[in-house]
Amino acid sequence: MSEEHTPLTVALSQLKLACKKLELDSGMHKMLSLPKRSISVSIDIRMDNGAVGVFNGVRVQHWDARGPFKGGIRYSPNVTKTMLPLWQC
């Protein structure tokens, strides 16, 4: 069975290679590969046709050592926490 190739699995693979080349210890690798914070929200909105729609959102923040977190917001019904790459969070 082959590994699923998502933006996250590719980013984690690249991180593993970089940590190996930089000779970082396993603790640093683990710190960089796991999110510092994950926030999930659900917003209820009454649509123009009177129906109520529920929209879910996720914000994953990884590393704030160099200042405030930054990154874009992704709008897609198919996005999950496991799909968000490190550079996007």
C-alpha cells in the first residue's frame, strides 16, 4: 500500500529530509512537524432562500518563534486539517 500524497505528507517528507541534512535532533523535528494550535469554528448563516447553512472552518498554526503567525485562508468544502501544508498555516 503506497502512502497518500497530500500537501501535508509532502511537506512532512521535505521537513524530515531538511532536519536530517541540518543534523537537528528528533525533538526539534517533532516540534516543527506538529501544530502549536488548531482552531475549529462552525458558523451558522441564514441563506437568501431562508434555509440555514452551516459552514466549518479550520485554522492551524505551526510556529510563531519569528513573530506572529501568518498565512492565507482556504475556502473549500474539501479541505480538512490533515490537508493543510505547513507553509499554509
